[in-house]
Amino acid sequence: MEKMYFSRLSSDAKSIVNEIEGHIRKEISIKLGSNQFASVNVNSAVISIPNSDYFSDGPILHELLHLKRYYLEGVAQVEVYDLFRDKVHKDCVNYIDNDIEHLAIIPIEVAMYPQRREYWMSAVRENITELELIRKNNLIGGDVISRNFNTIFRWIFLRHIIKDYELEARVKSLLESFGAVEKAIQLDGIVASNLPKEVFVREICDFYEFSTDRISLKYASGKEMTLTKYFQPSVVEESNSYSL
Ligand SMILES: [Zn+2]
């Protein structure tokens, strides 16, 4: 990571940077000009942020934890293979990956930096307010699947990660309005069973009747990245190795 950024991090975050960079033998790049996210690429590990003012320990630690899971722990990253697939399907799959990863990452993040709990609470609060507006105005909000998916995962997030009872009650009321309480309880049971990510993704896709024929699981570890089309093992597809 460039010195001008690295020097602004806490020692905890610095040691995670060193750990990742030592493993992949590349520098983590900071890219400006877009939303905050981390990307695991064939040739680089990148953390994107809107501008340099946005560079601060909390958000960067969050993205570093994403990268650590993919690179060091070898956790699969869910991707949509076919970019021309309908947008709702694509968004939901992207949510699946992010939501699953957040169930693992945010408890670590909050344990390291307790002030991040307030950040996540206000992010969920904002999300709930949007969903309440959709309910109030009787809007569909994308489509029913993505609206319900979003509501259910906010509920699970609050139950398992943030544990705020007032917000949880607001989401529960949304679930009741959307007729999604039963589905939420079922999905909560899947989350509680602590499955490996591959099985978990399959369960969620089956649960929502999402087709998995356009989903791939990408693994990045060591100095090689392999792209495996996990959900179609019978089809001979790309199984390429790239240098990182
Ligand atoms: Zn994240």
C-alpha cells in the first residue's frame, strides 16, 4: 500500500495490510472515485473509496477484512457469470455474497473498533427507513423477491450481529407486512447452522429459487487465482490459473 495511505492506519490495520501483502506478494492499491468496496482481481488487490478524505481506519479495516477472508482464508467469492443476466437476479446474488461475508466480518470489526457498531446501526437504520417508505407508499421496490430478501437479511443481521431490539422490532413489523415472517425464520435457521459458504450459498439459492447456472465461486489464494464454476461441476468450463 502506498506509504501516504499506509502511514495513516492504526497498527492493527497496518498488520493486516502486511499480512495480506506478504501472502499475495503484491501491494494493495487504493483507488479513488467510486463507492467503497474491495476487489479481488487477477492481478491486484484493490480497495476503492470515493476520495482520499474517505480514507480512515474504520472503513479501510472493513475492506481489509474482506480481502483477508478471500486471500488468506481461501473463502469463495460468489460472482454472477453472465453479466447480461437480469438485474434483479444479479443484485440479489451480489447481496448474497456481501451479506454472508458481513456475518463473518462485522463481529471482528466491531470487536476491534467498538465505534463501528454505531456506523453499522445507522446504515441499517437508513435501510429500514427506506423499506418503511416502500411499505407506506405501497411500492414494490425493485421486485418482491429483492425487497423481501433485503428485509429478511436486515432482520438476521440485527439478530446475530448488531443485536438492537428496537430496530429488530421495526424489521419484524416490515416482515409481517410483507408476509415474509415464515421465510425469515427458515433462513435464520440456515444461518444458525453455520454451514460452509459453498453449501450456504446453495441453500440460499434453493430457498429463493434462484438459478445457480450463472453463478460461479471464485477462489483466490497464494500467488494464484483460480476461477471455478462450482455449481456446474459436470460442465467442463474455465478452470484457469492466473498470476496475481
Ligand atoms: Zn463489506
